[in-house]
Amino acid sequence: MDNIPQYVKIKNYIKENIKQGKINPGDKIPSEKELGDIFNVSRITATTAVRDLVNEGLVYRIQGKGTFVTEKNLEDIRKHRFYGFENDSSLTKGEHKTLSKGKIKADEELSEKLDISNGEELYEIIRTKVINNKVNALEYVYLPVKYYLSLDIEKSEINLIHDMVEEYCFLKQKRAKIYIEPMISGKNEEELMKIEKNSPILLWEKITYSEEDKIVEYSKNIINSELYKFYMDLDLN
């Protein structure tokens, strides 16, 4: 027996059409009246389905015009609890472009972030994450040289930072703290990410600690807010 509620069938119908490319980002979905006619249900049932899709961030309403498929990539923030963006995320898809890598000396800000002395040597990696020729994130990574004695930054191939920490740091990583903060872009972000002046961006900072509670990595991802929307899917049972 088919026990799936009608409003869930409507949601699945919209999701499947988006998945198959029949409805693309920015496209208008059928109206609630049209959905009611397609499924032979009341408009209230169709409205419930559309409202759920809006709450999930999959579609958005424009007063007097209709409901449209969101053009932003949706990211469940809980899926990033392990390695920041280094998991099954649209932020890891596409291409990483390394802008620079090498040694620098910690300034006051970085020495505070990494709990080290001012002037200590760090490995710095700066790269972009590009999908369909659009920069979706700008990434800065800082590794204290004293914990990475076997790392040759110039010769090393850089993929997942978590894997680099695991391979080259002689201290075993144990936990990480994530900080998320909305910001307005500055000149540097605007040039590197090719975004408009004073664009909304999202700063995602990660501090990785070893078993000895030493900071072995500090990284910050600057996310193009035009391309992403974050949400949480909570199990309340």
C-alpha cells in the first residue's frame, strides 16, 4: 500500500525534476494550483509541499511572480563537523588553484590564532576553489613549521589539507574548532574572487588541535555568499 503523503510526493516530484535537469536553478516551478491539478489534490496540500521546499532552501518565493529554484548550492552545516570543507561537499568539487605556497613569519594576528610567538615560521598556502569558472571560495592555510619537519612545501602536491596534516605533522590531530562569521568583502577578496564591491561573504575559520592540545593548523575559507546557502537538518527525536 502506498502510504506516502501527497505533499511528500509533490516535494519528491520537484526534487526529481531538479535532479534530472528538467527544472534548472533560477527556473520557475509549477504554481501551487498547477501542482494541485497534476496530483489531484487540494491547493492546501500543494502549498504545504512548496512551503517545505522553501524551508529547506531548495526554492524561494517572489511576491506576485511565483516560486523559483534557488541558484545557490545548499550545504548542510552539520556535514562539515569533521574536516571543515574536506568532505562530501560541493565546496570540494571543481578545481583547486594554488595561488602561492611557501614560508612566512607569523605576524601578531597569526601568532595569536596559532598560539605561537610572533615571528615564528609558518607554511602558508593560498588557493582558490573554482567551479564552472566561478571562484566559490578563497582558502588560506597556515601550518607551524616546527611541527612539519619532513614537509617540503615547494615539492608537495596539495590536495586535502587534512591529509597533509595527517601525513607530515609529527603530532596527531585530535579535534578542531570551527568559527563562522558573516562579513563584507574587501579589495583583496573582490579581486581574487571576481566579486562586486562590498559583497556579502562568509568567513569560515578552522583551528586544528593535536592530542597534546597544540595548534597544528589554522585555516580560513572565505565563501562566496552568492553561490552558497547553509542550513542545518536536525533530528529532534
